[in-house]
Amino acid sequence: MDRYPPIADHGLVGDLQTAALISSKGVVDWFAAPRFDSPSIFAALLDHDRGGHFRLAPVEHAPTCRQLYYPDSAVLVTRFMSEDGVGEVIDWMLPDNSKRASDRHTLIRAVRAVRGTVRFELDCRPRFDYGRADHQVTVDGQDAVFRAPGAALHLRALFPLHRSDRDVRGTVTLDAGQTSGVVMTSCGPDGEAPPPPTEARLTEQLWEAVDHWQTWVRQSNYRGRWPDAVHRSAITLKLLTYAPTGAPIAAATMGLPEQVGGERNWDYRFTWVRDASLSVRALLDLGFTEEASAYTRWLGDRIHDRLEMPGERLQIMYRVDGDPQLTEEILEHFEGYRGSYPVRAGNAAMDQLQLDIYGEALYAMAEGREIGVQAGYRGWKAAAKTLDWLADNWDRPDEGIWETRGGRKDFTFSRVMTWVAFDRGMRLAEEFSRPADIVRWRSTRDAVLKQIMERGWSEKERALVQHYDGDVLDASLLLIPRVGLLGPKDPAWLSTLDAMDRKLVSDSLVYRYDPAASPDGLRGSEGTFSLCTFLYVDALARAGRLRQARYAFDKMLTYANHVGLFAEEIGPSGEQLGNFPQAFTHLALIDAALALDEELDRAEGRTG
């Protein structure tokens, strides 16, 4: 077995509070509990020897492995095919509809022989607290329990288990049509074991999970040209959302590299105000109003939290419960994915100044108005105070959207979203007749636009550029036509789009920027950014370049992994890089599909 499978060689299952990555070889090599941002229990993706894993697969090597989801669900099937037999491992977690935060989470792993006789082997090697905590294990027949400080992991199987040092192993032989399985429950140190599994109960729970997800997907009103990709992205966004608060995380993992062997290895298991706020429009367009409402309430609480405090009014990211403390540490005992060191837990970028977040926050509030997502008078007062504060504090250098560690600059995108903050704030105040200093907000909005067009424009490139002190292009500006700073066919915008075609696009894939031309304080390079490629499709569609937009979109879909998931980046050889799966990429896919559908329908005379 390869020590480190490709990042894309995984499916995702979850219960809306945590999630597991499972490789096409049947290995759980990432799982943290009780929350997405908790210390890991299985982290073989970050250190094969020290991280821990949970393998359930045929004993005999299967030359062909296939992984797929049950249609419109988060139930993952891993199929092993050989001349002697065909076996399946079916993985799922049951979403907690109560939406209460819990320290108890269950992964169900069913095995089935489809043809012939298949002997399955279980090998469970948990390593608690990122592999730093010792544990004790006891085995009694078909039951096992691992106990570590502050945590426990229960296994209850339909076949005998035995202890192997600190680990647990077991085998079961099935003939065609036979089913078995194991239930794994993580919980507090005194948590009870789950009920003993039965074949009938496993089957019942399987269909409960399938029905849950298919019922949820049926809420979607998407009727466009790419339903499979759009709905898989919607399910992925849902899997990456912490149900008790409605806060989505950026990705399920930490430490996966943007360049194999490099140092760009970050923890993405937190809620970025930017990413989450831009998701509101996509969720509403698909008909998922409950999810959009939950996030806007969470965001309103974050705005209100700091109203009377000195300093910034928003932090760029938070834990899923709203905790602003994300202290970064290096896990020195982990070697990192294929030697990509350091492995970081937590994220020091929490202290960065990124002024664009105020624009994304007001954008989310404005988009949510269509379904009555309002925070009430208390919420409006908080938003208005924030804009009054921003009117005094917007014109500062910051670290920018990409969280560079090379010093603060006057980033054009930060100014673009500052313009959005005042523009959307004015719209809300006027539409709902709310008290506001409209005159000042309008004056500030207009000053921001004037500054962008005068200082953010490069005559050399004939384009809006990354920051005011250079001529470097930046793909974040592809959001300009979506947020309305310039029209999608404005000459200045079309000239900027042409410049990006020349400098940032490689065979329809898009780089964020050129680190060599604009040093970001980090060594190494990176691949094309999947989010930016979908933003490019969106901008092309709005500009009326439909043939180019559709080509880029359809081609980008071919870079999805075998179950339709995207990591953060695409490497030089087409491999997926970075944390996986990345919510922002799937959000941008939905937005691009919606924009392209709308423009294609208009061109074909389907709208009136």
C-alpha cells in the first residue's frame, strides 16, 4: 500500500459536526473529533507511521478499486474487484438532526460480498491528539475500546476482534450476498459503547442515511445543465458546515500542501468570514434557505461581539462556535504529507488585517434580505456602527485576501470589497428605511471607487492590478463583475480580463498571482487555484464570452476527483493539491454553473 495516496484519492463522509476522509483502498486516514477543528484520531495523511489509520478492505490485493457515492447522498461505496470476487465497503455517518453540539460521533462501515468469496481485514490504529497521547485498549470478543486522556473510541463488530499491541485487528469471510460490518463511535472518556450492531440494523441505518441526503437534495431548485456537479458541490458544502451554529469551514483537513515538499501547509478547519459570506447567494439560488439563514445569524453574532471593543470589528476567521482563538502550533513529530513540513495546527493568520471581510459580510446580509434574513433592529445597529467605523478605517494597507506573510500593501481587492460594504449598506438602509449616515457612506463609497480606478489601474498592463505599488495581476479581482463595481462588459473590466488571459491563465486554469513577481513571504510555488478558475468562468460568462466560458467550465470539471470533489489547487501534472475538499472551490463551481446557465439560456432565447 502506498504510504501516501494522492490527496484526491478520497471520498468524504460526515455528520455535520465532523468528517472523515476515506481512500479508495478503504483506509480512514483523516478523522478528528468531536469537531472538525479538534485534534485528530486518524491522521495518516500527515504522518503514515505516527498519525493513525483505520483500514477495512479485502485481505487479498484487488487489482481494481472503484469509489462512488450513492446518488445524491454522502454514503460512500468503495468497491474492490478481482478474479476471485468482488467486495464492497460502505461508509457513512448519520447526521444529527437535533443540531446540538455533541462529543459523540459514529462512523458505520459495512462490508459486503457482491460476487465470489471475499475475506475482509480490519486494522484499527487510532493515535489520539495528533498522535501525541498514549492510549489503552481492551478487547472482548466482537467489542473493543480505546481510551486516551479525555477521549474514547469504541468498536463493535459483527465478527471477532483481537488485540495487536496498541491496535485492534479482525477478519471476516463473506460469500456472495452476505453482509457484515463494524460501528466506530468516538466519545468522551466515560461515554457508553453504541448498541451491538446487527445486519438488519446496519441495513436500516444505511437507508436512513441515503434517505436523509436525497430528501435534502430535493430542496434544490437547480434545473440547469450540470446537476450532478452542482448537487455534489452542495452536498460537500453541507458536509463542511457545523450544524449547531451554521458556520461552514474552509476544508475538512489541515496541513495538506500547496506544493509537495513545500512549507505552504495550513489548517483550514475554521470559518473564514469571506468564504462563508459569499456562499449565501449560492445557497439561496439553489433553494437552501435554512443554511443561508443559519450562517447570517452566526455572522451577525460575530459583528455584535466586538462592537464595544477596541481594534478591528471583525476577525478574518473563527472557530465554528465563534471562538476567535486559533493559536497556531507546529506538530514537530509529524513528517507531513510526503515530507511536506511543517504541519501546522491552528492558524496564525487569524490576526491578519484583511479589510475585504467587511464587504463580504455586508454582501451576505444584503443577499439574505430576499428571504427575510434580517437580524432585526439590534442587528442593523451593529451593522451600521461597523460601517461608521469602517468609514474612518478603510484606507490602510493590509495583508490581502490570500493571507500573504510578506508585509501589508494597498491591495486593490480589499478596496473593491470596501466599496461593496458601503454600497450594500446603503441599499439595505434605503430598502428597509433604517437609520444610517447615508451621506457619509455614499461619500466614502465614491472615494473608494475613485481611488481604485486611479491607483489600482496599471497603464502598463491596461488592467486593474493586485496592489497600488506594482503591475502584478491578481485573480481575486475576477469577483468585480459579480459584486457590481464595474459592469461585466465595461471596457476597463474587459481589458483587465484580457490581461488575466495573458498572464494568469494556463490552458483555461487560473493562477492566483505570480509569487515570483509579487513575493508573499513564503518559499516555493503553487499550482493553479481551482476557486479562481471557476471565478474566471463566471466572469467570462457575464462578459458574453460563452464559448470560452463553457470550454473552461467543462474542462475544469474533468479535474474533479473520481467522486466529484476538488482540493484547493491543481498541480503541474493535473494532481490535486492543498486541503481537501475545499468549500470555496465548490461554492465557486455552483456560482459559475448558475451564471453560465443564465447566460446560455439568454443567448438561446430561453429567458424572457
